[in-house]
Amino acid sequence: MTNEFHSLSYFVGKVEYVPEREIAEVFHKRFNLVGMGGNELPFVLSLLIKREQFSYEQEVRLVFVRPRRHDIDMETIKNP
């Protein structure tokens, strides 16, 4: 955890399965993906929504967000 941005780099979450007819409503109510202003959390949480037809998968997802800054040594991002 020597990466000072580790809390913003890795996300783990259980996928939520939603009936297809409700997906647009869920996105409209929960996520403002336009103009996030550097906050990746709404985007990451949107990746945890899937159609109910896939609920048998019981999926958990790991999401890694690579920093946009060019002055960060990517070797410090790797978690041994």
C-alpha cells in the first residue's frame, strides 16, 4: 500500500442484477455519469449493474482505475 492513491485505484463490489425494463431507471436515478469531475465512483458503481437474466453468475467485480496523471510512476501502482 505504498501507492498514495490506493484508495482511489481499486474497487471491489458485488454485481446487482436488475430486470431489463428497470435498468434505464436505475441509471437515471443513481448515476450522473456526465461531468463527474474526477470522481470515478459513480462510473465504477455503474459497472456493477447487470440484467437479471445473468443472476445465476453471482458475480463480484474488481475494478482498477489507472490514474490519469502522467507524473505517477506506474510501478508504485502495482500492489505486491
